[in-house]
Amino acid sequence: MEEWKPKREEILFAIFCIIGWVAVWMYLPPALGGTDVYLFRDPACNFLAGEGFRTASFEHSRSFQPVLFSIYTPGSMWMFMLFARIFGCGTTIARVYPILCALPPASIALVGGLRFLKNTRSRWIFLLLWASVFPAGLGMASERPEAVSFLWLLLLVIVLRKQPGVGRSVVAGILGGMAALSEPFAGILAFLLIAGWLITALELEKSSIMTGGRTNLATIARNAVISMSCLALPVALTALCFYHIDNQSLKRFLWEAKYGGVQRSIDYSATDLNHAPVKAAKSWHDILQTYKGVAMGMSLLRMFTYLAAGVMLVICIYLILSSKSRKARFSLAIAAFGCFLFPVVVFPLEYKYLYLTCALFPALLALNWGRSRSDQSRTFLIPLLFAINLACTLPAFLLYIIQMSESRPTYKYALQQADTLKHYLQQHPLGDKVVLVPGTHYYLYKDVAHNIYNTGYLSRYENPDDVGAVVNCYEATKIFVPGSLPIPEFVSSEQWTEISSAKNSLNVSLLHHRLMSRNWGLECDIYVRRDN
């Protein structure tokens, strides 16, 4: 097959679409934060503020006292800090960083899709689909580590395109280690990719023996040791540094990995005020209940992602059964296991891993990892896989755009409210007291109050007297009545003064037809301690 040569009009169209989406992103309110924004942003922002890589606001912290953040690997936060150093931890980075996160998966989808499309009409249909969801990235969760993990894994697959050598094994191992530091699941994927690469090379060596060629199995074994040692090196160095700073840090990581990850059950909730011990799923009944809970609680994006993963798995099985190359069948089997079976079976509640693996699978084929693209007659499936991946994000992304465009008036008022709290704190400093702020408003208030704490992580072990202000927000409440949202029970008995209140209700609609039953306004009621 001839190498893909981009046409001038296609390049200009892609550039124009990116510029257009940047303009739209500047017009719409930014994504102010989600469920995981405190976990993957607060330590980085505190570090840039000169307070160390620490936070008090993490799951089951049971304290307002900041500690070294170690309940998750820090790689994605290190990447975020490179840009937050320039744009800060306010609303500007909330606008800019999602676009940056969308670039790697969007770029590989564009290049990989057009690489195997010759028909002009098909190319432009693909371009239009790509352009319609460009900023969606990996499920529009820019605070999650999947976008950074995808970048490291993509670089790793590019390195793995050629036969193993000492230098290539070192680079592959280091890139795999960086993926592991981004998130442990990505480290597992990196291990599978490198293992498949090495085993494929071993199969080539065996073929060389059968045809009378020269072989050196010791070389393959040496490269395996080198690559796996280099994969473990960044992780080991980071763990040693963390342990040196705080000898309890690794204990916190292992606890969270066990109860918040592998053995996480359907009733696990970071919003449990009592922070009761997390129950692991031990019986088949518990496991079935977990999958039942997953099925009953599917969001629009989650449902389409599972659908896309299922279609991709069927295509992968078809490629395995129809391939004439044993090396290709082996590589495709590893891809099917790592991309579709492993994340669903082992981490059913962490469905966002599928965003990563669905984006990665067609990239593996496009880059011919492990000789998986041995049969050139079926390369038409590669742009189809990229198109499926893009199309699965389209419904939720369009709904998100409508929601954000409708919320512009409430965003302007939310900015005024944040400014009101800023002026109040300048006249009445809180000292060491924290400000309770939901994750949905993290970027609005991090630069205003700085010492903020996720309302959902409150514990009975903390002292309500240490709370100096409460930002009580109405986003996604079913019925909007100004002043009716109850203050978190944790501090409800304290004496508070309201310095700003929400005014407007927002019902997301399309052509005057209501789309959502909940209020999606960004406005809040802001309370300060009366004795402050």
C-alpha cells in the first residue's frame, strides 16, 4: 500500500476545524471539574503554589491536614503542572487543557483513518465525523489521567514498530514506566504491549531457525530483561522518593488500590460522611450485584462506549479467525484481552478505562503493532474502527455542547459570586480554615480561596469548626428554589451568614423542548462563618 499523502484541502479543513473549535471553546463556559478533579488536580495546584505535592482533599482522608498525595500515581498531574505553570489553576486552564488533551487521540484518529481510505467521498465523510467531535478527546474527562496515558502508550506503540534492540528496548521500557506512572491500568497495558512485541520477535527467530537462518534467543531474552527493568525503574524511583518523604505514603496507595480499585464494590462512595470501611465483593452474588449496578446506572456516554467496545471486540475476533498469520492472531488476542476483556471484567466500575482502550485498539492496528496488520486486504476496517470510536462520543458530546451553551448566563453570575467571595476573604481572612467547594466548581474557586476541600469527602473524624466558608451549588439538582439547597449536614448546625445566593434556574432545552429534568445552572449559595 502506498504511503498516505495528505491533500492540501484536507489539511486546511482540519486546521480550520481546530481553530473553529478553539473559538467555540472560548465562547462556552469551561468544564469546571468533575468527580475526580480534586484527586488529579489539587496536589499539582498546591505544588505550584509552593505548598508541596500535598492535599487534604482525597477519598477517605478523614482530616483537613494536607499530606503527600500518594493514593494514585502522579504522572498525569506532572503533565498538568507543565501547563498550569503558565495558565494557572483557574478558569483559563479549564478552557485550554481539554483541547490539549484532545490533540493526541484526535491526531491519531485523523491520520490513521485517512491513511487507509482512498475513496474521496469516504475520506470527506470521515473528516466531517472527526471534525464534529474533535474536542471530545477521551470521553471529555480532561481531569482524568487517560489522555496522558494514551499519549505515552501511543509513543510506545510507535517505538514498537521495529524489531527489538538494546536502545529500542530501553526507550520502550521507559515509555511503559511513564504510562504506569500516569495510571496503573496503563502500566498493565504497556506491559502487555511490550510482551507481545517481544514474543512476536521470538516467533520470528523461530521462523529463522526453520528456514536455516541465524538466530539468537539470548538476544531476545536480554531485550526482555532490559525493557521490563526500564519499565519498573521510573515506578520504583518514584515510590522510593515518596516513601523517603512520607513513610505512610505507600500504605495509603496500597489501601486505595485495594478498596478503591480492584475490590471496589457497587456501594463504594466517596460521599459517605461516616467513611465506613469499604466492603470488598467476596461472593458471586456481590459480583453479580456489581454488574447489575453498572448496567442500571449507565450514562449516555458510558452506554455508547460499551457498545463501541462490543463492536470492536467482534471485529477483533473476526480478524483473529480470518488471519493466516500466527503472529497476527497472537497479537490480536493480546489486544482483545487488554483492550476489551480485562477492563470490563476486572474493573467494571472504572468504565473510563474503556475510553482509553477503545481509542488505543485501532491505533495498534494502524501502526502494525506485533504484526497485527499482516493481512493488507482488511485494512479498510481500521478507518471503520476509528469512526466507531468517534461516533460513540457524538450523542453525549452534542448534549454537552447544548448544556454548556445554555449555561452561559449562569456562568457569568457564577464568576461574580466567586469574585464576591474573593473580596470578602481579602477583608476577612480565614487563616487555616477551609472552604467547602464541590468538584463541579473547583477551577472557579481554587485561585480565590486556595484552601478548598471537596464537600463529598467530609468525614465525622474532621472538626466542623475548621470550616470557614461553604460554597453550596445547585448544579444537577432536580428542583431549583433559591435558598432551598440544604447546607451539608457536616456543618449544618453551625452559624452561617449568606453573602451571595443563586438566582436563576436553568433547564437544558433544544428548540424550546426540554432535554433534562434537572437544573444545570452553575450558581451557588455562598455562606461564611458568622463568627469569622
